[in-house]
Amino acid sequence: MHNPEREKRHIAILGSTGSIGTQALDVIERHSDLFEIELLTANTNSKLLIEQAIKFKPNTVIICDENKYQEVSIALSSYYIKVFAGIDSICDILKISNIDIVLTAMVGFSGLKPTIAAIKGGKAIALANKETLVAAGKIITSLASKYNVPIIPVDSEHSAIFQCLQGEHSDIEKILLTGSGGPFLNSSIEEIASATKEMALNHPKWKMGSKVTIDSASLMNKGLELIEARWLFNISPKNIEVVIHPQSIIHSMVQFSDGSVIAQLSNPDMRIPIQYAFSYPYRIELNSSRINFPDLKEMTFFSPDLKKFSCLSIAYDSLEKGGNAPCIMNAANEIAVQAFLEDKINFSYIPEIISETLLKCQFIAEPDIDSIFSTNFEARKIALQILNKKIHKS
């Protein structure tokens, strides 16, 4: 990376005001000799987007909420930064501009359309939006292959697997996908059912956005990662094992045909996988805390309780069913998690809403991209109907 002949890598951050986006900017600030910001986008957080734009001076910023366009435009008018609004603007810019790497850190299904545009524009994808591969894994990986675009994972688990595979020429026998177990690891089914939002948002190891933190509490996050791993590494679902590892030091492992297991270890710090995606195939210096092995005392591993964490069980079933089932599951989960964050439902209603939506939504065995968008729309509509019935009942 420190080859003086190497040009800077020009980076777009989709979702720059979120947890991943802000940590990505920290990485870029520390290595401004290697990376340059071309594009920053935010959904609604215009205030932070403006601050980031003034500090990092990207070529373009885009605010998805069109009502906030004027505010951003006026604030940046003297900085020679182009300002646009709406998700279609993101797609247009990604197809044409001088961008080498697109970090897709938008939350949920909204990341799908820009990811497709970036792939068609020939940009390398640093993928932090797992819902893209959950909803349309087969389509996205086929597109990436067609346009010869690399997808470099940013999720700590998938980055770990990706790192374990560097220099390997052997087939994977099994992926061991680790997870901390979240805040309810040692809680009973009854305690989980009555959990408050504050309890669910209190993750023991990672500081993340609210949606992904709730998904971690229900273990749906591990379910989404299971589906993402299936497509990223072209591996049969039966060869992916979820392993609970509360210390979050081993971020995932790969087992090979000779019985060897390779693991990637570090203290929890999302900047490590973000920076690796930006600098790949090189590693560059990072001021992360180092592991002191004598201090670790113990590292424990066990299988997840699928009765207690039924969201993970639903994800296994959706992946096995295939077609548009994971897309339905993802849409219903987004609706249910948002309702829980708005204090409209109990935590235990999240898997119930997802299961009922899967039963009621039309199954398509071989969806194309239009079917994925229509499935997402239909599943959200059905999930909202189920949600409203539950609210009225309670």
C-alpha cells in the first residue's frame, strides 16, 4: 500500500452518518495519503452529513430525504461540493463517477438498488449491507461475476472468513460462523419475551446501529450472516455452522478437507474489516487494541439455542427453501424490528410476525430482480397488516 507509484483509492460511502460510515471515515482520515472521499450519502441525518462534507470535502454528497435537499445545498454552497437528493441520484453517480470502491453501509433493503448500480458501474464493492445478499444473493453474485466486480465483505465475520481464505487453493469443508450471543445469551425464553428496548440495545461487545443491535439480540443477525455467507463463498448451507463465542475474539473460522481450521482473531473493532476492505490485498497500520493472550483466561464455544432464538431457526428454514423466501423474511424482520424500536410490540412478536409473513406471502422459486422488489413490497405490506392486528389485540 505504501508503494509511491500507487494512486490513491477513491471511495464512496453509502450511509456515511451511520456506525459503519463514521468508522470508515476515521480509517480514511488516518490514511489520507492512501484514500480519498468522492461521495458521501445519508438517509435523513443532514446535520452530520454537512459536517462530514465540510471536513472531508468529497466531490459529491447525496441526501436521500428530498425534503432536506435545500438545507444541505445551502450549507455546502460555498464549498464547491455537488449536492443531490434521492436514491436514484446515488445510482446515477455510481454508474459514471471516478470511484474505485463503494462501501455499501446503508441500512436494510434500501442498499440493494445502489449496490446493483455500483456493480454495473464496475466499482469494487466493500459490502457492509448484508440485506443485499439476503434478499437477492444469487442475482447479486451473478451480476458481480458478469461485470467482473469484486465483493469484499465488511461484516466482521465474513471479513474473517475472507481473510482465512487468502492464499488457499483448497475447497472449504465447513465455515464456522461465530457470534457473541448478544445481550440475551444467558436469559430464559420468558425473560427474552418481556425484554425492553433498552435491554435489547445493550450489546455486550459491539457498538452498532439500532437495527443491527436488535438483530443481534434476536440472533436474526446471525441468520442474515448465514445467508450472506452462503452467497459470498458459494458454499452449501449444510456446510455453514453457527457457533456462539461470547468473547468475540475469534471472528469466524474455516475448516478444510484435511481437518485444519484457520481462524481470524482480533479485539472487537469494526475498523479492522473496514480498513482491510479498503486496502486489500494489503494490510496497513491501525491503532486498534492488541490481544494480550495471557489476559484472555478462556475462550468458550457452544451451539445456539434455536428454541430460545427462533429467528435463527427461521433464517435456516428460509435459506433451505430458497427462492424469494429470504427476501420475505428480511422485509418482515425490518418491519417488526422498527415496530419494536418504536415501542409498538413486545420483543417476542418479532419472530411471530416474520413466520406469519412467510406463510402468507407468495413464494417464487426463481425470482428475477423485479420479483425481488415486488416481493419486498408485498412482504412489507403483509407484515404491517399482521403487526397492526397484534397491536390491536394487545
